[in-house]
Amino acid sequence: MKLFLRSLPSLLALSGVLVASGAAAGPLYRIDSAVTIQGQAAPSWDYLAFDPATSLLYLSLRQDGALVYDTKARKVLRTIDDTKGANAFVLLREFDRGFVINTDGSATVFELSTHKTLKRVKFAEEADNGFYDPVTRQLLVTTGGAHEAVFLDPRSAEVLGRMHVDSSKLEGTASDGKGNMFMALRDRNKVLRIDMKRREVSAEWPTPAPCDQPNGVAFDQANERVFVACRGRDPVLSVINAANGKVVSTVPIGRGSDVLVFDAEQRKLYTSNGVDANLAIVDQIDADTYKVAEVPTTRPYARTMALDPRTKTVWLVAAEGTVDPAKKRNTDVATYYPNTYFKDTVTVISLQRH
């Protein structure tokens, strides 16, 4: 009994530390809404885009096209005309233009203010994603099958140039705000620095272990750091010094990450990890120091995401699926990655702090 009484102050002090630590954590992310969209016969999706000016979310449902989703009313407003094969978006409010990057190597150009389709322009045999450089005012579109990046004029959608890339997996790309773009090559374990004015590679750096299969990319202008989500066997967030390509930090994340977002205001990184059905959120302590803040669960195969920069709401898409042994399987990401999804199961998911 005496021993217990002598130990009591220490136990109370420890308890106080634990309580204080719990209190300091603050609100945590959890699923706030999950809205199922009806009418998707054979769902297949890829990238999302959020427009802060209108609070509209753009969804790329390949077979059905590009959907416009009202995040306040929690409903689909419309499908943008002539967007079958929609895979990604570039939203350019300064030109009142939106670009839907389609899988057949075309871009559907529409007015952001009206969602009226203006034209569909063919520039390659296939395409995956598109990115904008505000310095040179060019679109860079990744076309892995053609082993090239295509540069488009955002006003006319005309091709300005092409650049050969020795890769069939041109993935995440981010601007440094100085006229350069950083691009991940997933099948080469490399990151390229692209001079957008010259439209040529100015540097290429390997992504050493544990960064295997670099995919999502984001950039921190204040600290000149390139962030890369690596989706290999032991997935990590890799932090690279943009001046010399040196890796300065790595942090474990979840499997099946396809998109990486850096929120400079909060100094937080978000990776959507479809195989593990979670969202890894990482705090930036300083330019070279990073730690996991929290890892909320999402839904299986919610691999792409968009962040509302004002409310910090995270938006994702998922659907119910299965592995059909009669169809070709993709085992690159997981042993049993779905190759079939079910009708009327596409779900728009939001996560908010509670």
C-alpha cells in the first residue's frame, strides 16, 4: 500500500501527459458522407478535380463521361457532353476553360461557367492525365503508351510540341512555379525535371529504395521540395530536394496510392491508398522532417482524391467490385485487384474532421 501511495504522483503525472496528448490531437478525419450515383452500368473511374470557386467536384467515369457533382447539395448536376472515356481534368478559371483528358488521346474543351462543350481535339492515340504550368501557360498531357508528353495551348487546345520519354508509365506531375515540371516515371523509378519553355528534360533523378514505383507528385514552393508517393511493395512518401535530387526523408504510407496532395496552408500531405482503404495524412515539421498525423479509413479502392482547400474536406470515389477469373487481371497493385465493378455502386465519399 505504501509503495502504491509513493507511486501515485508519478502515475497521476503520466496520466496527465496522456490526457494532454489526447486533447492536443484535436478533431480527426472520418467519413462524413457517401452518396451512391445511380445509372452507371459498368463503372470505371480515375481522377477527380475540385473547383474552389464553385465547390463543384468533377468525376471521370470513363464509360459514362465527365460528371459534375455539387458538393453542397450532394448530387450530380450533369454530364459534360462528348466526354466518353473521361480520365482526368484540368480546370483553368483564368481562361474560363476546362479540359477533360480522355483515354483515346483527345481533350474535350468546355466552358467552366456554363459547362458547355466547345470542341473535342485529338492529339495522341491514348492519354492518361493533364497538368498546367502557370509560368509558360502550357498544358502537359501524359501519354504513356506513346512514350511522350504532349504540350497544348490552353486557349486553342492546339499542339505546341511533343517530348519523347523513355517510359510507358508517365505518372504524377507538378509545377514548381518557376517554369519547371516534375514528373514521376513509375516503370523507371525516376523523377524528371522538365524545362517547360524548352520542352525538354533538364534533370533526371533515380528514386532509391524504399521508393519503388513512384506515382503521385506534389511540390512545395516555399521549401523547394518534391513529394513523391511510391506505391511499391513497401509504399512510402519520399521527399526530394528539388535543387539536387537528394532524398531527404521518407514516411510509410498505404498500398495502392494514386494521388498525392500537398496543402501548403496546413503543411500537410494527403495520399489516397486504395488497396489499404485509407488516407495517410503527413505533417511537414520542417523542410526535411515529416511525421504521420493520422490515417483514417476510407473505402476499398478509393485510390484517387481531391481536396477542398477552404474546408479541408477530402473527396474520393469508389465502387463495389470483384475479381472475375474469366477476365484479364491486373496484379501489379494487389494480388486480387478488382477487374469488374457492379452497376449502380459508384460512390462519392467525403471525409471531414470531427
